[in-house]
Amino acid sequence: MKAIILAAGKGERMLPLTKTIPKPLIPVLGKPVLDRLFEAIPEEITDVVIVVLHLAKKIQKHCGNNFYGRKISYAIGSVEGNAKSFLAAKDFVKNESRFLLLQGDELPYSKDIERCLTFSSSSLCFEMPDPWNHGIAALRPDGTIESVVEKPKVPIGNLVNDGVMVLTQKIFDCEPLQGAKGEFSFSSMFDQYIKKERVMAIKAQYGCGGFSSPADIPRVEEILKQRPI
């Protein structure tokens, strides 16, 4: 099975660190985020394409062509938004019935990813007490995602859509929409996808929540210390 890792963004809210370090290489408990992500990926993921742009050469040098036992390829992302960066990796998974999508700045728990992979389509979610700055998922009675509302003024709940998804080729039938700032968002594609496929919401057991600014690093490190192996 193959995986796409989106690691193209500038990580502007993580400045000044991201001026010289790509966000996926920021150390957390002495180890880069990307290393911790690869440690969490199940063994059935044998091939990974990393979508790079900002400080791309540093990520390419760090991971090379083989990283944590996985064959590594690269795709060049886009300044036009994360949907365009995602689509840059389309050919890499064109022969896969389903694949794993990961955000390069996420720190998911390995068991949560394994639970996601037990479904044809799924999305890792976590409960957050103050979810206003995230995509909020509303669920059907069977636990599948009915809708995701991005940064609602009045939150419809506290279940935040996270950066780990299992997707099928139907995601590529979804056209990204251009937002008010001119960027094409992956969330606009995902919103169409959940109307085509039944996407199971997997509630994270040890979710780290947002990893956006330098102030988040100590909080995330404390969560990682408490995780079982």
C-alpha cells in the first residue's frame, strides 16, 4: 500500500523556526516530526511520496530515497493551496484502489492509523475543547462523516477532522474550489468526497491536537511522553 505525505507548506505560524527549518523537520522531544510520523506508519505502507516545496532540498536530503525502510519518491507542491499540492501526487497512486494520506506536520499515534486502515475510507478525528479554528465534523448515526464545516463562527460540535485519511480513487473525481484568498483547499475536495463515499470517523485515542506555533511544542511533547509504545 502507498502513502502520500503533504509537506509543502511554509508553516508561517511556526515562525521564526520555519524560516530555516521546514515544519516537518522541527524537532519534538529531540526527533524531527517527520521521523515520528514514519515511525507511526504501519509496515503495510511500503512506498511513500512526499510532496515538497518550501525548503524542499532539506526534506529531500533528510529522507533520501529510502527512509525507515520505505521507498521514497517526491512530488513538487504548489503555492496555490494544499489541494494543488495533493494533486501533484496523483500519478503516484494511480494504480492503487486506496491509499493513505498524511499531513507532514502531524504526530498521529500508530494504533490510530492502524484503525483507520481497517476501513475502505476513513478520517482520523479528535475531540477539541476549543475547535473554532478547525474543520468540524458532523457524523451520521453509523459513525460516518456527513459534513465538515471549516472554521465555523458557531461550532457544530467539538470533533475536529485531523490529518490522517484513507482514500479511494474517487477523491480525484472531486474538483478543488478556490477560496477567498485565492488558494485551492483540499477540504473542498474532501467535502465532495464524503458525499460519494462513506468515510468512517476514527476518534483518536492519543491525538496531539494543533501543532501550529512554537507555543504548541511543549504541550505536544507532554502528550507524546504519555503515549504507550
